[in-house]
Amino acid sequence: MSLINNDIDFELNYYTKIINYIQKGNFEYRKAEIWRSKALIELMEFFKRTRNRTLVTNALLLLISLFEDIPPDTYNNLGEDANHISKEERKILIEDLKNEFLPN
């Protein structure tokens, strides 16, 4: 990845390179870590030069969400799949949701 002088060009180019790298798929863990580290270095150099906190924050979020094997939020893996509960439990669940969210 190479630095670009213009913030808008940098942002578009940076995101495009991340997405293109991910779309290629089938990358080895070590090579992916090296690539990600270089991308982070480039991002930090850009921040040092421009102090564009919004762009850097968004780019970090993109890198983390695409490269880390973590759930998107703490509630992602909680609860039960409604398709795997009995019909009676599903009826009770639907009634509870109606009572909670629909006006009386």
C-alpha cells in the first residue's frame, strides 16, 4: 500500500485495497498478518501526517472486523435460534414480543 497525498484518494484507495485483499481469499495466516501489519503502519503514517481521526477510526474498524475472528457484538452468539425451538415455545415467544412491542 502506498501513501496518497489527498485524504479522499487515500480513503478510497485504502478501503479498496483492503476489500480486494479479502476478496482474493485463500491467504495464509502469516502472510495475512504481515499484510495487515503493513496496512496498519500505512494508516498510522497517514494519521501522523493528517490527524484525520475519523478516517483512521473507520479504517481500523474495517480491518478488525474483516481480519479478526470475533463476533460483531456481545449479543451476537446469545439466545436461541427461533427455528430450533418447539412450536409451543415459538407461540409463547411471539405472544411475549407482541405484548412487549405492540400497543395495547
